[in-house]
Amino acid sequence: MSRRFSDTGFTGRKPSNLFSDGRQAKCLLVCKQSVSIGVVSMTLADFISDRDRRKSLAEAVDASPDYLWQVATGWNGRKPSPKLALRISKATHGLVTVQSMRPDVFGPAANDS
């Protein structure tokens, strides 16, 4: 999927809203800031390296910040469930891809082939 970016943020297809209660508002702001500086994708570990971003994403996907760290780093072999991987990808508007989190389920990322 090709994406176009500008200095003001995402200019491609507008993603659908994942949550009706607005929990992803903070996460969306972070995504728009990342897109505006030209970031196309990143790992979950990179995305949650900032404590505030980790907390915002955790609220958006209904998981604890500590659990996100565990699945991002593979602590004790932990991986996000396919459903959680999808929620993370949607909440980050594709900055963190399902393929980067679960290549065993969703196939390798496009740049990994």
C-alpha cells in the first residue's frame, strides 16, 4: 500500500475510527506528529520507547503499559495476540504494522522480503 505524506500529516485514505469513546485521541496525535516528520513505519518497541506514548497506546488498545513493553521486547517469549496486533496497528494508523509484530500470522513485512 503506498502512502503519501506532507508536512501536515497523513494525506492518503483517512483511516476509520477504531474506538467510539475517543480513547485513541492522544495516540492519533503522536501518529500525526510521526507522519509529519516522514516516518512510514516503526517497531512497537520504538513506538513505545517514550513512556507517555506507551501509556496513551495502552489506553487506546485496552492493555497495560507494562504488557505492551513485554510483547514489544519479547520478554519471556511474549507476543501480542493477533487481535491485539490489529488493535495496535489501527491505533497507530499503520505506523506499527501487524506484520512487524506477528509475521508468523500475517506474513513478513514488505521490506523484509
